[in-house]
Amino acid sequence: MHLSPRVTPPAPEALETFLEAARAARPDLDLTDNWEVRWIGLDEETTLRIFELIRAGDKTGTFTLPWIVARTERKLPYAGLCLVLVDMHGRPTLLVRLREVREAVFGQVTAEHTAVDGSPVRDPVVWKALHTRFWNDLLEPYGLTVTEDMPFWIEPFELVYDAG
């Protein structure tokens, strides 16, 4: 599990309770080893707002940096991978399943790339500024920063379980 240092990792018991509830609600899901924990947002307020955008069907995807995956224990994203989305306090809240994974280049981001993000940040100029800030925080411990030629993955998803 790789989370921002600002995020409390979920307690193992809370994670298991969440996964048990998700399995009961969605017995069709393979949650044996087909999931990972993630956090999205800049802070508590934006994380909760993002959860609402996902619930409303407005935000239908997320993004990952290959540079982070290569340097951490995170799984390579793939269609069918489930993401347990936690809040700042490590509470598992939503379970989404990736529908596909597409590669893009940061300096060439378009509205087509950002279409899966929440409507407040879909404009590529807004999206780029926000993700520069977010990803620079994640890259700093590795001595890296966002660059125009940096690859990233676009990960459209579907909401499959909501603990809220």
C-alpha cells in the first residue's frame, strides 16, 4: 500500500470489515487479491467532495503515475482491478473497479484525457495545475518532479460498492 504521508493507512480490521461488506453486497466481484488501497484528493475536504462526485457519476476515473508504481509496492493497474478508496483518516469508503487503462503524456493532456475526472477539474488547464501539485508531493521523496514528457495512466472506473 502506498499512500500520501498525510493519509492515515486503514486499520487492518476496518479494511477487512469493508471488504467483507463489499463481498456480501457484490458476490460477483473477485476480491481475493484483486484490489488495492488508494486515496484521492488534496486534503480532507477535497477527498469528501471527490467521493460525492463519484457517487453522483460525475467522476468516472482516476490517474496513476508509472513512476510511482515503479518505485512502490503498488500494483500495475489493469482492467478489473478494484480500488478501495479511503478518506484522510484511513476509512475505507468506496470500491471502484477499473474498466480499462490508457497511457498518455502529461505535456499533451487533452479534454479527452480529463473527461473521466470530476467536472470541476476537467478543463485541461485546471487539471494540469492540480495534478502538478498533487503529483509533485508524491514524487518529492524520490527526487522527481512532474515533467512535460512524464507518462501517466488514465483509469476509467465504475463504482461497485459504497460503504457510506
